[in-house]
Amino acid sequence: MEDKKIKVEVRNLTKSFGNLLVLDNVSFEVFDGEFLCIVGPTGCGKTTFLNSLTKLYDIDSGSITVDGEEINPRKHNLAYIFQEYSTMEWLKVQENIEYGLKIKKFSPEAIKQRTDIVIQMVGLDKYRNYYPSQLSASMLQRVVIARAFAIQPDLLLMDEPYGQLDLTLKYKLEDELIKMWERQRTTVLFITHNIEEAVYLSDRIIVLTNKPTKIKTEIINNLPRPRKVSDLEFVKLRNQVTDLIKWW
């Protein structure tokens, strides 16, 4: 990764809630076009970090920069996929996907072109005029993923987006996510407590400690794609990451 451009640089990030120190002097980089997964014990501060990136939380000290400038959600082209489904119930599938493009004032031609591309990629073409209440859980996440990729963000933040899905649906959506990422090469920062998911998706894995959270280590993931969870090298890497995470 040394020869790659740094997209996001986090330096000495510290965040407390009252007397509770959550993030303790955290520093790392995310490279341009990289798929970075962050794993750690439940409650260690993974979501707090993402909320600091998006300025939902003010940080106590440290810095977060994108392309060398202080991160600014109003300026930088960010997309955030939450744990909960974030579709707008009063809008149809196509309208949900178009929403971000309209906010960013894309032309009608560009909105149609981008929406058509991502709808096809996530297999929702037949459901353009459905409302979210008419869709399954996996379809709802497809809508959210398509909406995020439609704006072609500089940085896509994902906070355990598949945690509520069963394994079959999760694997299918992970495959669709990788296909879209490979096409656009969006920089992705993916938070998960699922180690197998991190190994399946990532170029690199950062392992966090329990609170107060620091970075324990990072692991380069050079497994060839497409990946199989039953392959010996996959299992070895999954076990390596598992051994690094302590729940106490």
C-alpha cells in the first residue's frame, strides 16, 4: 500500500463521553480506492469513529483529513450506510436512489443514467415503482447501496450494514457490493464485528482493542477474488484475526 495515494488520514483521534474514554489517540490511513475493514469487540468504539468522521460527533483532539483537507461533509462527497435501513418510506425505489443525486443538483440526464446503471447492478429493475414497505430486507439494503454508489462518493462509510440479514442474503449482498466497488473503485471504510465478513471483503483489516480503543494491528489481505470461505488460506486468515480480538 506504500505507493498508493492516501485518501483519508486520521491522526491522534481522541474522543470521550464524559469520563469514558472511547477512542484513545487513534492514527491510520485509508488509501484511495481501498476496501478497508475495521473489526473489534462489540462496543469498542467502531461506530463512534464513523460518527466522528461524519461530524455527527465532535472530537476531543486529533485530526481527520480527506485529500489533505479537514474532513467536511458539506464539501467532501461522502456516503454513509447505517446498520438500520435508511430508505425513505414515502418514496418509491427509483426516487430513493435518485434522492442524493437531486440533492447534489445533477442534471436530469445524469440522474437517469446513474440511476439506471445502479438499479441494474443490484437487480431492482422490476421494482422501480415499489415502495420500501413492499420490499424484503435484502431489497431494502440493495436500495440503500444503490443510492450510495449512484453519487459515486469519494468515501463510502458502512456501519455493519448486513448485521440483520441471514447468511444467504448477506453473502449475496456482499458479492453485489464487491462488484460495484470493483467497477467504481470507491474508497470504502467498512465497520463490522463479523470477522469472516471482513476477510471476505477487505483489502486490509484494522483490528481494534477494547475501550479505551487503540489500534492493535493491521493486516494486509491479499487473498485473490472471488473468495471462498472454505479455502485453506481464507480460514487461516480468519483464524489469525479471530485470535487477535479479545473480548475482555
